[in-house]
Amino acid sequence: MLYSFINRAVFALVLLLPIPEAASRDISFEYVQADFTFTTVNVGASADEIEGNGFGFSLSLGMNPNFALTLAVLSTTFRSFQNVDVDSTKTTALGVTAHTSIAQATDIFTNLSAVKAEIERDDGVNSISDNDYGSLFSVGLRHLLTDRFELELGASNMDVFDSTTFSYNLDARLYFRKVFSAGFGYVSSDNADSFLLNIRMDI
């Protein structure tokens, strides 16, 4: 499976990279980011998998050295195996991130956000929509292997629509300018796998 291969490839890359004694770059929690997602949902009883593409943005603004206000919006469209759009979702999360350094070039963080989730389903005849409010709690660790390469490990728990979803993520980030970087990652949840791409500018 593609996601499994990506996961193994990232771990292999980490093992091959030299770890420097020090990284001069600071880990920033102030940025604006464009997000792209590619998701595969395993529907369980059916042999078919539903694929979806998403686009959104993220914003993190520092309030003081250890706290940041965050906003994340993601809209995803899912397709059936006939390549017909059947569902769309939009998630908006507004919250606060607390972060601190635990070692050189290593920060831990936690985020608590209020979430608004919207779902729209169209079977070609009828269109049904619904929305709900919930919460998102996440924890993670960011580490600079070099001035140009960063790894992030995290886990999150979202409670919305009377359902709780646990997920974990592995992300890698490459800095190609002082404030510009590109990230890619993998997220696994209860019945879905996602491949992530993003472009970030530190502010």
C-alpha cells in the first residue's frame, strides 16, 4: 500500500540522516500554511475504498513565547469508485497551542481546539447536509535534525457528531529558504489513511 511505503521510506530517511550536535534554526510556532490532503477511507463491509482530496489553510500566531492562537480550515471532497462526487466535508478548528523546549532543537506541544464540522451528501437525487460542534485535542513533538530538515510526531483525538476519532501522524519538513518550507506526512486514523502536503511561511 502507498501509505505503508511512504511510512517506511520516511523512517529509513531518518535513520540515514546525520544528527548534528546543534541546530541554529529555532522551531517556529508562528506561520501561515496552505494544506493539501489525499485520503482513502476503508468502508469496512464493502470491498470498495472511497478516495478524497482536500484543500485548506492553517494559521498559528504567537501570543507569548509559549502559547499560540491557531486556526485551521480543511474542505474535502470524497468520490465513489465510479469517480462521482458523493460527500464533502469541511472542518474548522480554532484553538490554542502550548509549547516548550525540552532539549536542544526539540519542542513538545499540545493543542486544544473547538471544532465545527460540516457534512454534505449528494447521491445524485437528494442532497443532505448536517453540522455539529465538538473538540480536538492533540499532542506532539517537533525536532530539527538539521537546519533544513525537521521531523514531527503527533497524536490527536477529535470528538464530533457523537463519535470519537483517534489518529497519529508522522511529518517531515524541508526548509528551502529562511522562512519558507514544504512539508509532507502521513496520518492514520480508525478507518482512514491520509497523505499530506503543505507549503508554509514563517511569520
